[in-house]
Amino acid sequence: MERFEGRAAIVTGAASGIGRATLIRLVAEGAQALAVDLSEDALELATVAANQAAGSGGTAVAHPADISDEAAVAATVSGAVERFGRLDALCNIAGIMRTAHTHDHPLDVWEEVLRVNLTGTFLMCRAALPHLLESRGAIVNCSSTSATFGHPWMAAYAASKGGVAALTSTLAVEYAKAGLRVNAIAPGSVETGITQAITFPEGIDASLFPRIMSPIGPGRPESVASVVAMLASEDGAHLNGATVRIDGGTHA
Ligand SMILES: NC(=O)c1ccc[n+]([C@@H]2O[C@H](COP(=O)([O-])OP(=O)(O)OC[C@H]3O[C@@H](n4cnc5c(N)ncnc54)[C@H](O)[C@@H]3O)[C@@H](O)[C@H]2O)c1
């Protein structure tokens, strides 16, 4: 499939996990993609992998940047448009997770999670909107099942992801008649950097763990990236304002 031939995309969080798999998938399907992440070395490697897998016209360009920095976001979006001459898809995948008992959740950690996951997604959407309205393109944001299903010890993370889902449906209606589509994915447990690095606070009640476990085990980043690609492509033409749960049946 070459669903993105002649199309330009930005993928955030492209150095690792779901963002990396999304970058590779889009470029394999012909996208010209700006790959954005904080982690420069891993981003370079992801870009090389995407270019090795590139389909007709596909190319990946590394652009290290912090999505929670307003000026860096503006430079990222204008850089993509200058380089590719257009912007058709914005895949906001970058995110961080922190865990804590909510009764002693540090405020600075709360603010860090909200700033990256929610404000960062907003900043990227705001900067990209004029270009996506011109191309009648698509945004795919990254929520989480934690936004809806009560995952313990993840208050800031869940709140940020609930915010992303709300932002998604708001933009979907606000710009629907202008031809833009805005959807989100809500993954459950996926084998990535976030899940490898996760630690839980002392004294948790392990009997609550089944809430966040899939009956068929954790997903692969590629199985999530394929849904992102569908939402960003013409195959998702009648999907707008949806938050698509991808959790192997955890919350079915
Ligand atoms: N892995 C899961 O189980 C799971 C479940 C639900 C949702 N998610 C979401 O999926 C998205 C991707 O995460 P992942 O699981 O692939 O983890 P990951 O850690 O492998 O990838 C996240 C990437 O985001 C980048 N990033 C973090 N802060 C950034 C910033 N300020 N600016 C630019 N880049 C930044 C990181 O450097 C990293 O490369 C996240 O939004 C995460 O919340 C993951």
C-alpha cells in the first residue's frame, strides 16, 4: 500500500515505541515525514530504519525538538512545511508516564506530565492547524485507556490522556466542515519504552493489576501504528472525533 505517496506528515515521539513504528509505517507507505523527539540518538536510528523501509517517494527526516516548548513547536511545524511544501498528517504520539499514590503525588510531576502529554499535543495541533486546513488533512492524537477506565496510581497520566481525548473531539467538531479530521488512539498495554521503564510506588495493592492486563498479553507497537496509519489516511475518511481503543480486549 502507498496510501501516503505525495503526502507529508509529522510524527512526534518518533524515536521509540509507538511513534517509531508509526514513522516507519507512514514512510513505508510513501510519506515524507518529519520525525520529532527529544532523544536525538534514538531518533537518528529510527530515521535510518524508516528510510530503509521507505516506499515510493517515502523519506524520514530527523528533527529533535521538545513538544512542550512553544517556540520549538512553531519551528518544527514551519520546518516541515518549508521542507515538504505541505502538511497532510500530524501524528501526536510523544508522551511520558509517571506513577504515584495520588495522596502524595508531587505537584511538579503532575505539571510535567500535563505539560508534555496535554499541552504538548495542544501546541502541536495549534501550530499545524493552518497547514492541515489547507490540505484538508488529519490529526491523530494519543490518548490511553487510562483516560476512561480507572487505572490506579496514574492520576496525572490519566488526566492528561482524558484531556487529549477531549481536545480531540473538540477539534473534530470545530473543524469538521473545513475538511479536517481529528481522531485519537487509546492504547492499553503495549511493549515500548514506557512500559519497560514503568515502576510503581511502594505499598500498592497488586490485586488491582488485572484492570490493566490484556487477556492476550501486551500489544506490539506495530499493531498500534497500523491503526494510526488508517486514521491518518483516506481509509479513515468517515472517522472523525473518535478515540479508538486498542487494548487486546482488556476493557471489552
Ligand atoms: N506503551 C503503552 O502501554 C501505552 C499505552 C497507552 C498510551 N501510550 C502512549 O503512547 C505514546 C507513545 O509512548 P510509547 O509507549 O511508545 O513510549 P516510548 O517511551 O517508547 O516513546 C515515547 C517517546 O516520546 C518521546 N518524548 C517524551 N517527551 C517528549 C517531549 N517533550 N518532546 C518530544 N518527544 C518526547 C520520548 O523521548 C520517546 O521517544 C505516549 O503518548 C504514551 O502515553 C502508551
